[in-house]
Amino acid sequence: MVFEGLAEKLQDTFKKLKNKGKLTEKDVAEAMREVRLALLEADVNFKVVKDFINKVKERAVGIEVLESLTPGQQVIKIVNEELTELMGTSQSKINFSSKPPTIIMLVGLQGAGKTTTTGKLAGMLKKQGKRPLLIACDIYRPAAIKQLQVVGEKVGVPVFTMGDKQSPVDISKAGIDHGMSHGNDVILIDTAGRLHVDEELMDELKDIKNDVKPHEILLVVDSMTGQDAVNVAEHFNEKLGIDGVILTKLDGDTRGGAALSVRAVTNKPIKFTGLGEKLDDLEPFYPDRMASRILG
Ligand code: GDP
């Protein structure tokens, strides 16, 4: 499970602090050294770690003995609050348009889990009473259209396709028209991915964005790729502009570096996480619950 190693190390560190009646500067410094190492080992971005430790240290300096909490417990509370803030403080939801349909564009690199996640999200929205439509715009990867159709069928959501001979912009526009005349209130566009970020991909995505004017662009990244996922997010955000991130494969990521770094590096929130291959393995991302999971 995610944060396995980090949770174990931090809990060890704080066990030592918890029961101390008084904390010396040396105690705090030693604990912060251990926290710093644990975060780096969890593959958290170097600068993010540095800022995080500085913030905690600053707040820990002024700690006074309270009746309710030992100084050690107060340090833990500070770390918990700062971890929560690092991941975005509160849950970030989808921005639904006041005038339906809400158009959501899903982007990401090949293999990140974009097609599966598009289906998961459509299924989740359907359960919430929405009437989603999926549009298949990945015209390059063999079998991508078919894959989306299979996923759509499984979650009971219609899929609009025009094969692989039309441009993604034309397919998107026709799909939106189709959705509007069929009463769909959320339209999810599954765009093409590439193995690496390249200009051609970005240009295509920008064309769709400019033409379709989506209310929400969600980037799907694979948490198991750690800092690569963070770099991808930074790049997509700079080139295209994104509204949020969906972090997939958190079930297989024991380190959690991407989960802890994406928000701080891109200033864009993680909105959902993928927790398995099944189509209901998608959950909203709760920064406070994640922080508590780390600190036990
Ligand atoms: P795409 O190329 O980005 O469209 O990626 P796919 O949707 O085809 O997914 C690539 C692989 O990742 C598939 O085998 C999916 O089942 C798997 N996958 C997607 N999301 C998750 C997840 O949250 N957890 C796990 N364990 N596997 C996932």
C-alpha cells in the first residue's frame, strides 16, 4: 500500500518523541533529519522536502508545553497539518458547469491508465446520477477505441466514436453535438497519449482545448513512476494548462513521492486516485486522510 515505507519510518521517529516531557532543540533537529531522509527515500521532490522541513521547524521552535498535548505530540500534529497542506488541504472536486454539459478532457501519457480511468470516472459520475457520454479521440493507438467501448459497456455509459480517420477536434465537436442532442450532462473526452511528452501531442491537445473549451482538463499520471509523474504533470501544466491530476496505480506504489509532490510542484490538486484495475477502483483524493495514513 502507498506510503508503506514512509509511514513506518515516520512512526518510528515520532514514537521516540511522543512521550518526552520536554523537547530539546537537538531532539527536534534529530527528528527533522529523520523525517527529511524518510521523505527523500519516498521519492518526494527535493525542493518540496526542503520547504516542508523548514515550515515544520519554524512552527516547532515556538512550541510550549500544553496541558493536553506533550511537545512530542505537538510536533506530530504540526507534521500532520503540513502534510495535509502539502497535498492540497481539502478535497478538490470537479468543476461542473452551471450550464450542462460539463466537458472534461482527459490527457496523459500512454500506459498511465487514461482509458481505464476515463471509464472509471464515467461510472462514478453515473452512480452520482449524471448522464455521461464518452468520446473516443485516441485515433493512434491500435485498439484504443475498442478498449474505451469495452470499458463504457462495463460501466453502462455510451461511447461516441468516429473511427480513426477523422481528426480528434472533429470527433470531439461531433461527439459534443451528439451528447447535447441526447441529454448527456457530462462529456468525457479520452484523448491520445504518447510514450513521451512531445510537441505534436501537445499541439493536438491544445487544438482540442481551443476548439472545445473544456470546463476541466484532468491529467492522468502513474504514481508508480514517482518523480517522472511529477515532471510530466509540470510539463502538461506549463504547455496545456490542467485543472487537476488523477493519480493512478496508488495500490502498487509503496513510496508515494508523486502523491506528496504533485500539488506543491504544479499548484494543481490531485482530484482522484486509482486504486486497482477494476472499474470501481477510483476514489476522491482526501489530503487529510492521506496524511493520517502516513502518521498512523
Ligand atoms: P492508457 O494507455 O493510459 O489509456 O492506459 P490503460 O487505461 O490502458 O491502462 C494501462 C494499464 O494500467 C492497464 O493494465 C490498466 O488495467 C492498468 N491500470 C489503470 N489504472 C490502474 C490502477 O489504478 N491500479 C492498477 N493496479 N492498475 C491500473
